[in-house]
Amino acid sequence: MKLLPVLLALSGLIATASATHAVAAPLELGFGDFFVQPIGPRGLEPTARLLAASGHEVRLVGFMVQREQAQPGRFLLTPRPVAMAEHADGEADDLPAATVTVLLPEGQRTRVVAHQAGPLALTGRLEYGPAEDETGRVSWLRLRLAPDALAATPDSH
């Protein structure tokens, strides 16, 4: 009869070990979770939820910015549909503050992703903080996609 408590304890350890090795589901994050509302005298302030999500896998649903000149290895995601005229507007674009730069995996940095109309659900590792790209544009929010994230997405060349 002493075997039963040992088996129960062992099964508890196995369940704990299995849970430890299980892949956690990405955190569902919305664009409204990014900045404290209303905007105060200090300007945009990140929410505790955004700061906690930085560096972790998140799932984000947004709209791909339609650009005149798509950039290889990246595209922009916003909470609403936006068309960007870089040639006419230059640095004076109408992008919302909660714009996310989506970065393709290392092996796809030369790939140009064709504009996709409608909402996109993307999963990747979120980064928060200033980062300047090779064009001089500074982004505060980036989503690094997994290597297989765009496997079924058509290219544009």
C-alpha cells in the first residue's frame, strides 16, 4: 500500500516536468495596450502591459501599411489601415504612434512582402525601445517574426 503515494508523487513530478517543457502560448496584445490613455503632460508613456510583453512572444492583429516603396526584410503594422506616400510626404507621414516595425527572420532579410489588405494576425518577439534602422528611421516598437512565420505568404519582387 505504500506504493500508491510514491506513484502519485512521481506522476506529479512528471506532470510538472511536462508543463515546464510545454511551449507557452503567445500573449495576446492589442495596440490599445501600448500607451497610457489619456496622454498626459509627459507625452506617450508605455503601459505596464507593454513593458511586461517586451522580449516575449506576442500575437498582434493589425493592418499592413501600404507603402510606395516597400523595404526588404520589414514592413509596418498599424491599428488601422494606412497608406504612406514616402516620396510626397517624406518624414511627415501620418503613421500612428502605435506603429510596429515587423522584422523578417535573418534568412529573409532581402525578401519584399507584398501589401496584404485587411487585418493580419502576426506572432513574434516584441521589442520596445528606440532603434535606428539603416535608413535612419527610428522605431520604438518592433515585432521579430519566427523563421516560418511567412511561409505561406506570397512575395512581391
